[in-house]
Amino acid sequence: MQQNNLKVLILGCGYVGTYVAHLLLPLCSLLVTTRSKERLLTLKKSFSAALVDTADLTALEDVLKETHILIVTIAAKHSSEYATTYLETALNIKKALTKSSSVTQIIYTSSTSVYGDAEGLVVTEESPCLVLSEQGKLLIETEKVFLSLKNSKTSVVIFRLCEIYGPRRTLLQRVEKLQGKKAPGDGSQPAHLIHVEDVARAIVFATQHPLEGIYNLCDGEKISRKELYDQLCHHYGMSPIIFDPSLPTSHHSGKKQVSNEKILRAGFILKHPRKEYQTR
């Protein structure tokens, strides 16, 4: 990517999108969007920003008119919003792109939760999606819509993200919330995480290299949830977290070993290959 030659649109500039935007700002002509008027005021302090509701097809068509690279980092605030936030947005983007011939790359952030439990096996990008929850099924359908947009002039990259942590979403905050409570499961499930900075760096990497298709994004450190929490509690001098197998786990949980070998083979180098207890 050469400076100011490409027009990049970040649709849904929240936690991840903001990190991406800061990295891309000196490299291209950048526009970021949000659905929140309050958030818009904050974004305008650093970027060229617009208020765009992804349900508004006309608004989508307008911002996509001269876009070369579309980066979709929208995130649902609640599980009840998955259909409107993910699937309906993807379908509207597909409709809007029929009136735009400028988009040459689409990058979308999905989730490794689509693999489901996998019973402790290693999952790669070719592994079946076994998730049973309605939220997971919606994520799978959303991926299919984006992948259907690949053609001779437009490439599609989907990053399946593990749980994201970083500044303002630290590992310390996670264990603090569990103090005096019980964590679901028996603690043996792998703790797959990815630092927000590496998510942003991978997205920028994709704009500069010929990536195509689906890539898992996780730090690759092999450690169970119990081991991680025990280390965190010891590090911060807090009481150990007690696990309760009778408590229901979220659709993000599952005993699967997520492989990040594909993105590493593509040449991407993690800045945070091990979980960091202190974040800037």
C-alpha cells in the first residue's frame, strides 16, 4: 500500500477498528464509520469519520462509492444483536457493492467460536464449523456472504479472532470480575487469546500482502483457562478462581486447540506471542 494512493473504509470503528485506523492513517486516504453520534465526536478528533447505519443501504452505497479496501470490524453489543449486526450488514454490503466497482479487497473480522467444541482437537481453517448456538450459526452465515463476494477483481480475507485483550480490556480486569464468583467449566479448556495490537497489525498486513480466504488469529500459547487464571491470580496477589462445571459456558467456549500456522506461514509475525499481564 502506497501512501494516499488507496481509499480505505473501516466500517464499525470500535475497539479493534480504532487500532487499525491509527496504523493506516499515515498510509492511505482513510474514512471510518460508527453508528453512535457520541462515538462520532470522538472519532472526528483523530480521523475523517461518518455516521453510518449499516441497515441504511443508501448510506452504505454512498461511503462505498470510491472505496478500494473495505475493512469490516463491526461488533455486536449483545447476543440478541447478532443477526442485525453481522448477517444483515453483510447482506446489505453485498447489495451496496452492486453499485460500486472500486472495491478490490474486503477484510472481515469473524470469530474462532464457529469451530464449536471440537473435543480438544486441533482446528485449522479447513476444520468443520461445529458450533451449535444460534449466534455461532449467524457468524457462519455471515462468513459465507462475505466469501461469496470474491471475484476476479475483489479478494476477500476473513480473520477468525480468538478472545481479544489489550489496553482497557486487560487480563487483570478479567480475573477481577471473577473474584468471589465461580467460573464456568472445569478450567481445562484452552485459553485462546489475541492482543488487539496483533489483530490490527494482521489486518494492515492483509492490505499489503496477497492474502485470500480464512485465517485464524490467536497468540498460539498453549495454556488452559485454569492455568492462566492461576498465574494471573498469583501475579496480582488475588484469590484463586474456582471453576464450576455445572455452570453453562458461553458459545465462545470450547475444548479446541486453535492453530495459527496459516497466518504465520504467510509471513505475519506476532508482536505478542505470549499473553501479557501488563498492558500499556
